[in-house]
Amino acid sequence: MGFKENLLKRITINDLVRTVDRTLGTVASGLKINKKAMKQLFDMSTFALHREREMDLYHRPLNDGTYQILVLDNELPLFETTLADVLLRRNPTLKEMINVRNAIKILSDKDVVKSRRTDSLVFLQQDLLSSLDLTFDDADLAGIFEAAVSALENANEEEVVQSVVLFAEILGYVAAPSLFQIKEHRIWGSVSADTAARTFFGPMVIYNPGTHQLVLWPEPVASLDPEWVVGLKQGGEGQRPAWIKGKAVFAFLRDKALDQGTMASF
């Protein structure tokens, strides 16, 4: 796959991980793992599905004849052992339970479980991301830029948003925190903090799907001044620093990515 395809895959992986992570918890929490999103992650992985004793076990071989095995349940345990051992520990038969040696294994799996819940999810996330080549060059960014400009000229909301998200992923921009959200607009930008731990947001990209207005404010701000928001809705004329507008927004993002040279780390 090319850079853009790998970048889209990284975004998909991270979105699915966030979706699953919100549903992980202890038995007492009452949370139930989002199996649909988890299965999508497994479908992108090198783990193969083995279904037995009403359990979904995702496994891949290790060098010593054992397996890495992720059990798709609310604990999401990661085992390093054999399939037979996991079956015994997670869903033993009556015959297996009456064996004293087996009973010890059933009561404690600390010797073979490497992680649970979020730690297992992060393990799978890092495994998936490590397979992606996310190096890019001028031509890669030029392709994203040209598609972005075309989408904006054709008022294609879905593709405009995707283009902004692609550049945001490269630059480490995130969706605006609640303090910096504006009704009827979608906003992405860079989050930072000063020595007093005050949150700043910017540069920020602001898109109005209703009017297809795309602008960028180039400086970090600590809050959204009401007059500033009015200026945004009126087109930003006369404000300083000047708003960056239209396809120049994508040129700004492309140039930032070129200067940065590599993917931002989160």
C-alpha cells in the first residue's frame, strides 16, 4: 500500500482502539467489550480465529511451539501458552476440573497471562501500527494536497474532511477540545500548554460543512474571544493575524508537514 492508504489504515486502527477502550472494564463495572470493533482489529492482524467451547480465540505461533492467544471477552487476556491450556483455564470440562493439577491451573493463570484489558488492546494496536510504512516524501503530500483542493472546489464535504484529517494525523492535530468548539463547525488543531498549565489551541483548521468555508487561524489561543468568533462567521476580514482561507489552508498544512518531515508522535 502507498503512504495515503497506510495513513488511512492508521487512522482506522486508532479510531477502533478508542472505540474498544471505552468499553473495557472489570466485571463489576458492567461494561461489555465492543466485539464488532475488536473483530475489525483482529481482521487486520496476523492473528487467526479459532472457535471452540463457545469462545473466540485469536492466535499466532511463537517459536517454541506455543502461541500468543487473545481471548475475545471482557477481560481480553493475552496468553502465551497452548490452545489446549487456554481452553482448560477459560472453559474447563467437568472431567478436567476434577484433576488436582488442572484445578491449580484453573484457579490461577498468572503464569501464562501477559496482559489484560487496555494493556492487551495497546499491545495489539502497537503490533498493527508497526506493520505500516508511514514514511512520506514531497510526492505523497502533493497527492493529498491536490485531492484536497479538488474536494474543496467541488464542495465535497466528506473528502474535504478526510483531507483535513489526513494532514491532522501527520501533524499531530486533534479535534478541538470542548472549550474551543464552535457550533456548526468542525475544528482540528494543535494542543499545547504554558508553564502555568494553561491549555492553548492552534494553529487550528475550521470547516463549516454548511457553507463549505475552510479557514485556518495560524496562532495558538487560550480561549475563543466572542468577537473573534463573530469575525470567523463574517469571513475574518480585517483581523490580525490574517485568516488563511480556502485552498491556502491545505498549502499551509502541506508545507508544515514538509518542514516536519516525519509523522507526529502522540
